[in-house]
Amino acid sequence: MPAISQRPQPGRRRRTYLILTAAAGLATAGALAAALPATASSDAGDRKGGGHSYSRYQDVQLLSFNDLHGNLEPPSGSSGRVTHLNEDGTTRTIDAGGVEYLATHLRQAREGNKYSVTAAGGDMVGASPLISGLFHDEPTIEALNKLELDVTSVGNHEFDEGSKELKRLQYGGCHQTDGCYVEGEEFEGADFPYLAANVLNEKSGKPILKPYWVWKKKDVKIGFIGVTLEDTPGIVSAEGVKGLKFKDEVETINKYAKELQRQGVKSIVALIHEGGAPASTAYNYDCDSPGAGDGISGPIVDIAKNVTPQVDALVTGHTHAAYACTINDPSGKPRTVTSAASFGRLYTDTTLTYDRWTGDISRTAVKSANHVVTRDVPKATDMTELITKWNTLAAPIGNRAIGWISGDIPNTGTESPMGDLIADAQLAHGKQLDPETDLALMNPGGVRAGLTYAAKASEGDGVVTYAEGFTVQPFSNTVNLQDLTGAQLITVLQEQVSGANLASPKILQPSSGLTYTLDLTKTGADRVVTDSIRLNGAAIDPTATYRVASNSFLAGGGDGFTTLGQGTNDLVGADDLTALEQYLTANSSSTNPIAPPAANRITIIR
């Protein structure tokens, strides 16, 4: 049986504990109506033979969050706000996020809770702002160590730079190309285990990292199993998942739940980097209204309904949504399912009642809620020091102005102004490579943030810095050109709402000149009104050849756009951030800033 890990005393590193595995149990969200089980105090003491009276039941605090994506500083614009649902049905927004505040909130939440464990649902790194992404996310791992994160699952973005780099983040060592960033300091890696139960080495057939981990305090132990979504290869570059195999989430969790049970670990929590879509964007929306899980849809629902009842709670992520609700397990028993939005704007506080007699969680007593990481609390000074350290190193690169805007350019909506701007930039770059380039398409998931008019630091209102551009496009994809027939181009647009994207459409952001109608009252490929597709006012000719610009991820067939992967006559250009920088520099100035695109290229019928 693997050794069981405990949190070390303050001031001691936990590295020696991380490589030891076992499991720990988390429990369900959404307050359940049943009362706390009756306690048996002196009986419990006599059973243990110590002669001391103590309760049969022990509340364990589970703090969790997900999809931080290296957002150490407070996210800007809509990415740094959450929606609160008032009792009268109205809503208001609250500024949220930033690890200086997240640290304070978590530390305050732990006060008075001797039995407290902190877990995460993946995507702690990847698609990160410049302060973290420029340094291959070492700053974020350092911040998570200071947050005293105990365990996390991997997410798809943990594979952006491949499994070898992920293992470096886990175990430490300087970057294989860029080396060490601070003279005399070698990166020490994560003080917490990354769990990757369903990510296998193709050759050995074994998980590339630990599949589970057990948290223990005195006589209480809870097992954690960590998985990422099975479709990770479809949303990560081929190079990032080379040599890896991703297994079914439910099958994997059920397998390791049995193993933990055999080892005597009865309380189990699954950390799943896959999620759902609640019916409301408000973080405090009741997704159990009118019944268990009725207000949530998406992949996590089927997963939750099929994961073995031996698992007591699911901490999820990936969709960047907020929910704390219950979904019935295969036996019909309610089980908590939670997600804390993204970017460190929320954390979930779940109370798990551990039964010392059975070693299991008493689900009738489980309660869970999301809490806002407000910015009205004192900043954690150790986080401020960490941010200052890395910002100082990044400043020579990040503070450089690359353009000017006349107003906010958000990344929200089916067609977003930011997405259109990026597509225009890639079209312009494509025309530099080949004047015959006709159009550009940008995947919405690659647009990580918008641009805000208000100055973030001392650069001045309307100034776009390299750091802000990096936050928008942090992947370092290249801009690729390829030839598609008109028939293939129509198929690409239909793939936005069919095939792999049928359940969760991915609407490509079009460059100027490409227009069409999207009829959301229809289903599947019929949602794209074929006769409405126009390029510079002309109908698409199915037999003609069109030169299309897209990033290397899309050009490789990513995000379910398999037809894009069939293009011919490929030509590779500069990276996408360089294309955006060149476009902003060429088309804006301090006296003539660029205006936000109108986002009117797609006509939407609802």
C-alpha cells in the first residue's frame, strides 16, 4: 500500500511528501436537507481504547478552485468580475481575483478548521499572462506552493508544452532551453502532487504521474483521484500530447476508486478537469432548482451519473463556469459537484462529514458553496513580493507599447470584437506572406482575454502593451496559410456546430469580408445558412480555391475542425502574437487609435 501523505509543519518543504501516494475523499456540493447524523462520543473513545471521549463524526473542510491559468495579478475587464444573483432576481457584478487576495481568503477560511485540505481541478498553468507565461509558469507553481495547495488534477493546458515540461513543473529543474531565470536559484517544482490517472504513456501503458493521493490527519483520511478530459488531444497541439494516451474519465475513476477501497480508503473525491454549463452565469445560482442538477448541462452530468457511488464528491473545471450542486450517482443518491469559475475569482468551501466508524463521508451532512475572492481584503504580502519579483524580470519586455485602442475590445459574445481583431491581424499577416490570402479564421478558445482602454499600470489609457497582448494570445501558435476548396470552407463553417462540436459549438471568429448567417433555431450543420455565406460580397464557389489563414492549432485540425487539417500548399508564418503586434502597430497610433470591431460579421438568429 502506498504511503500516506500529511501536511508538514510550517517552514518545512513538502517535497518529500509529494511523491508518496494514496487517496483522499471529497464530498458533494449543494446543501442537503437532511440533518447531521447523531454523534456517539464516549462510545467512539472506548472503541479506540484511549479512554478519551471524542465524536464519531469529524467535519473536514475542503477548499477548492480550478482553471487559474497563471492569473497571479487581478484579471482585467470581464475576466476579473463575477455575477452575483440578488434575492429579488436582479444581478450585480463584483470585481474578483488575484492571488494576493486569493491567499488572504483561503487563509481566513482555514482559521479555526484544524481538518482542512485544499484541492484544485486542473489548468493551474497554461494560457497564462506574461508574468507567468514568459517564465514557463514557474511563478504560478511558486504561488500555488505559498497557497498551500495540497493536490490538483492535470488539465488539458498542463500539456501545452508537453509531458516532459509538465514533469519539470512537478519535480523541478531549470527549463531545458531557457535555463534558470534567477541567478543561483534552481526551480524547485511543486510542493503538491499533480494527478493524472487517465493519462498514460503509450509505450508503458502506465499513468505519467500519480493517479491518486491520500490526505490524512490523525485518524481521518480522504483519497483524491485526478483525471483530465478524455478529449484533451482534440484541444491541445499534437506535439503537446505526443506519446500519450487519454482514457475514459469514468472508467479510470471507477478503477482507482476500487483500488483505494481495497487499501481501506473509503472517503474519495474525484478531481475532474471536465465540466458543465449552468443555466445562469451567477456564481450563487441554485443549480438544484427545481430538482437535483436540473440547472446544469454538459459533459459533467453524464460523468457524474456514472462515476461509482464509492466517490463522495466531484471537484470539476474546464468550462470556467461556477456551480455547487448535486447530481445523483448511479445508486440514485445525491452527490456534490462543484466548479469555481476560473482565474482565481472564486473558491469553493465544502464541508465533508467524516464518519470515524465507517471511514466514509456522511453525505446527508455535506454542504458546499462558492465564495467570491473579493479585492476588499488585505493583500497577502508574500504574494505581493512574488508578483513584484517576476514583474521586475518581465518589465523590459512586457511594458513595451505595441498599439493604441479607442475603447474596450472585449472577448465576450458568440462573435467577439477581440476575436475579429485577431482574425483581421492574421489576414493582414497572411497577405504579407502571400498576397492571394483571402480570409482568416480564429478559434474562440485561443482568445484568452480582451483589451481594456483603462491603463493597467503607468502606460496611459488606450495603450496596449506587449504584456496585455501576451495575455490575449499566450500560446505562441504560428500563423499558417493553406488552400481549401469552397466546398471545404463551407464544411469548416458547418463543423462549428456539428460533429465534435455539436453539443458545444465553437464559433470561429471571421476576418473582415467573410459574412454569413447562423440560425440557432436549427440543429447541427443546418445552423449554418449555406446560401448566406459571402466573401467580400460574393457567394462561395464550391469548386474554387481559397487561401485561408489560421493558427497552427486550427491548421492541424484542432478543436474538431478536421477539414482544416486537410488543407494543402501550407506556408508557415510568424507567431500569432507577432501578427497581432504588427497589425496594431501599423494601424494605430496615440493620435489615431484603432476602434473596436463591430462584431457584425455573423448574423445570429435565435
